[in-house]
Amino acid sequence: MTVDYEKLVLDLVRPLVVHADDVEVKKLSEDDQMVTLQVLTHADDLGRVIGKNGRIANAIRTIAYASASREHKKITINIDAF
């Protein structure tokens, strides 16, 4: 069973932001061992997604890492605003 990492991260980020329709999660690359995702949010919501001292971003990454480790993959998540 493969995990849809884009949907997983999108479901984690959307409830955090004010402009939920502006959230985009793009898969930049994927191979047998590595998945790279980019999260794009509205500029006003960037602080909400990153959190104080990056705690929310780290929590999102931890959940994604846990799901990826079940498939013996590593995942990187880049968070940015547009």
C-alpha cells in the first residue's frame, strides 16, 4: 500500500491556515528512497504553518517521516509562500 504524501501533508496543513483554498502541495521528485514535497501557502499563513520556533513544521515533518519510514523512504518537506 502506497501512501499519498501530498494528500497527507495537505490534510495536516489545511486546518491550520485562514486561506485554506490557497494551500498547494507539490511533489517535486520521487524515487525508490526519497520523496521531496513543496508546501505553498498564502503569505499571511506562512507563520501559522511554520509555528513558533518551527514547532508546527517539525510536527508535520515528523508525521510524514513516520509514514514514509513504513515504506523505507525518506521525505523532505519545503514550506514556502507565494
